[in-house]
Amino acid sequence: MPRHIVRLVLIMVGFVLLAYGAKKFFTVDSFYQYGHYRGDSVAEIASDKPKYKGTAYCASCHAEQFATWSKGVHNSADIGKVVKCEVCHGPGGARDVGDVFQASATGPDHPQNMKMVVPADSRTLCTLCHERLTGRPVEQRQIVVADHAGTQQCTVCHNPHSPRLNLVSTVASRPADAALGKVKAAACAGCHGAEGVSVNLPGPTLAGQNEAYLVEAIKAYSTGARDNATMTAMVQGASADDVDNIASYFASQKCESALNPERQAASADRSTASKCVACHGANGVSTNRSWPNLMGQSRDYLVNTLKAYKDGTRKNGLMTGVAKNLSDADAESAAAYFVGAGCK
């Protein structure tokens, strides 16, 4: 074999050996473990998690929401229940920008160059923890979604940062005088009836109504939060003591529900009324002293009130959410159920 051929073969063999050695030296052991890439990179990428900033990171920009959360049931370390901001809003730092991977150390942060998620579907989010499931601990608040609020969003009734309903009464701290309130309440008889029992009159029955609710309602007319020309004129000039005394007088009047379990079960209107009983009671007596009792109200008053919430002429976030999907027939049905809860 010619000498130059031998040299060429030796050079080629040397090149192959050098290439093989370089491949062995520079190729990591985990290459092609799972495919045409370095197998160890899977665990490394998985360990490079989004950056969670913690609740304190949110406090400076979202003081109001942070304060509500801090005092709410979602921050109850004593019962082992702490739902941090990033559980619902996503991590305060990220690792991916579009289709380009970035390590968490160099990824974007909120608020400089990324937006936090604001959940739009609270029913889907909240029921991850609160839908009634077999085996879920009974200490965890649970609901049957279809029976609880239909298609309504959870945020209609619950503040998402502290979802427990406010059951604290706002009864005035000053002592009220029902006797003085009776004198002042004489001017109300034209619309609300003698002793607050309205029969074929334009105003609702006030007898037996919750004192805290009456106080807040009167204040709402005086501040313009409620719009009614007659009521606004009537409450002008009323002092805080007058308001408390009048509310105390009407709340002291006897008014009992005529509904009983048998009558409730037999009512053909209980299906629609079921949307109301969580707040206003199955017998028309509210579960919260800051919410109105429905017992004693006329059918026309209840129907007109529901329609007012539906068309926006009367404003209340909770009631607007409940009433917006009610048909006229639904409003009539709900009113018919509570009409049986009359004052004696």
C-alpha cells in the first residue's frame, strides 16, 4: 500500500478516535436518557419554579385588600387556614415570557413587567376548596353548588378577600328610647300605618323590623344612597338620636311570622323563595339583624322591590345579583311565599 495512503488512513483513524474521545468527554451521562436532550435538565427545569413573593409583598400597593384579608377567615392560622394572595392571583414572579424560557432568577416580576391574574370566575375558583365532596373534612366550609346560589358568582355575596358573610349587627351604640321614638314615628303612619303595620298603604310594614336595618335604611335616605323623594324629605333634619329612637320603636312592635314548617313545605312558591331564605329566613325573619325581615310585607311591595333591584332603580350589590335573573313570574312567586309571613 502506498505510503501516502497509509498516512491518510492513520490520520482518519486518529480523527475518529479524537472525535470519539471528545464526544465521551463533552457529552454528559444523562444525554438521551429520555430523548435527544440532557435528561438531568428535566429535574433542573422543574426545580426552577415561579417566584412566590409572599403576602407582605402585596401590602404596600393593596393596603385595603390586605387589611381585609388579614382580619378575615382566609388568614386564620389558629385553625390552620391561610389562603395567601398568590393562591388565587398566581405567583408574583414568573419564569416564562412568551415561548422563551427564562430562569426564575431573571424572569419578570409584578408590578414592573407582569400582571397578576384577577380571577373572573369565582364559582370555579372557590369551589375548588368549598364544593361538598365525600371525604372532605367537615371543618372545611362546603356547599352543594347547584343548590347554594345557582349560577351566581360567589362574589355577589362574599368579599373574596374575606368570604365569611358579615353577621355583625350594626345596632347603634347609643341607648335608644322607644317611647320618644313613638312620638316621632307618628309622622310615618300615613305611608307605613299605625304602629308600623302597613295595610293597603304605599310603604312597607316597619313593625317588628330589625333595628339595625332601620337605622341604616333611614341614614341611606338622608345621604342619598337611597333615592325616594318622600323619604328623603321626611328624614331631613332628623338627628342621630331621632333615627335610633324611631328604629327602636318600630323594632319593639309585635310582629310574628305566620309561616310554619308545614305551610312552608306545602307552598308551591318555595322553589323561587329558596333564593331568599339564606338571608331573609325561611319564615321571613332575617338571619342577620342588619338585613330586613320580609314578614308582614305586601305582595305588591315585595314584587316592586325585586323589580327595582333588577332594573337598577334601587341599588344593592347583593340584591342586584339575586334579582337580575328573576322573571316577573319568579318575583310574583317569591312574594307569594313570604306574604304568608304576616304581622298579627
